[in-house]
Amino acid sequence: MEKEITNQLKDKYSKIGQNLDTHLEGLLYSKPMNYWDYIQTDALLNLQIQRTELPDEMVFIMYHQINELLFKMILWEIGQVAKKENLTVDFFSEKLMRVSRYFDMLSSSFTIMQDGMEIEQYNKFRNTLAPASGFQSAQYRKIEFASTELINLIDNRFRETIDRNTPYEHAFDHLYWQAAGKDYKTGKKSYLLTVFEERYKDEFLRFAAFYNTHNLWTKFKELPQEAREDKKLIDAMRHYDYTVNIKWVMAHYNAANHYLNIGGETAEATGGSDWTKYMHPKYQRRIFFPELWSEKELREWGTNV
């Protein structure tokens, strides 16, 4: 067994032009691995920087950082489907259900914010965050690009004027979330949207160019007909679509409403958007896999929540 492992190691390192003895000698001087070194615990626990002295701001920061870590896990799983050759139903379904479980966790976790912060504290420290907004989560935008064809992310008012031949730049300017930061009558963009685009627009366009032909919806439609009729896979696709675009969105919406709807009056979001219409699924009708839903389900999307 020992000789077999040694031979495998020699083969491994010879393939990259390396000498096995050099690496074995290096093991003599390397330190044993610890949990805190592997997870980078100290670095992770020093990433929470408050802007105020209000205790519940720490809950807010850590909660959003956890969200971003889960978004990274989701993109990791979707990326495996996007780059998989000879994609099978089982592989596709398994990755989709992993992603759905991450979003199930995100949906249920909103009670951490909704019940875990004092309203009075939140409405004090939130003013120090302006004009920053959760709208500016680049990873969440990438999840959308990686999930469906660009046309399904276009503002509902402009979908009939845009198709697959539309330049990315033009399509990008009509994505549904642009509505949160643009006055379409004047064309003027808010500071929130302007700085977001300055930071991420080029990266988004490169990302969208790849996922234009590798997104989950396109990968599904490229499968053989028998696979596209597989109930397990269809159920997984529908579960993911509903979880992301209704369940998670409404959990977010309800948490925001808990803090921003005071005395019957709705406060403006820190980024200045009309968050009630931007977030609610019945307005923008975000649907990743529209052909997997009945006409009735599409018509009633987001209205019964």
C-alpha cells in the first residue's frame, strides 16, 4: 500500500515537472494544520466594522456577510452545472436542490433580522449607511445572470422591445433592478446605481456574456427531450424558481416592511428606491424558467403571498 501511494505521488508530481523528494522534504518543515488556520477564523471574525455604537448594528453586518457567503456557495454550485460536459439529470437535479437548500436557509434566516434587532436601533444606524443598499450585492446579480436568459431579467415594461440579438449594453440598461435607481422619464440614474455600475458593470457584462449560453435555463433546454420531461428535474427547477423569486424575495420584503413601515407610513430605502415595488414579485415578475409554469401560475405570480 505504501509503495502504491509513493508511486502515485511520483506520477502526480512528474506530470507537472516536479520532483517528489522536494515535496516530501518540505513536509518535514511544514506545520500541522489547525482548524483556525484552515477556516481563517481570526480574519473572518475581524471583518465586522461598525459605523455606530448601537449593538444591533453588529447583527445587521454579520447577517449580510453570512448572506454573501451563501451567495458564493450558490454560484459555486451553478458554475458546476454551467461547465459540466455530458450533463445528466441526476447531476443537474442534485446541484439545483443544493442551491434551493441554500435559499431555503436564506429565506428562513430573515427572522434573525426581523426579530433580532430593535426597530429603534435599526432606524438610527440605517441612516449612517446611506446611500449603501442591499441592492448593491453583486453576487446576487450574478446568481440571476447564471440562472436564466437575460430576457427574463429585463424590466417587464421593456421585454417586448428586447431580444437575444439586442446588444448587452442596451439590455443591461433595461434590467429590472435598474428601476430601483433610474428615472425612465428623464434617464437620470441615482447615485446608488451610478456607483454600482462604476464598480461592477464591466464585470457583469463579461459574466453575462458567458452565462448567456451557460445559464441554468439554457442548459436545461439543451438536454435531450426525455431529460427535459424528467419529473425530478422539473420539480427541482420549479422549486428553485419559486424559492428564489417568491419565497426568498417575500421573506426579504416582510423583514424590510417590519422596520420601514412605521405608523402606516413607508420609509424610503437607504439607497432612495421605491423598495415596495422594486422588491415585490408581482410587479417585476422575475421568473427564471417561465415555460415550466402554467398560464394561470404565470398570471398569478406573486399575487397570493
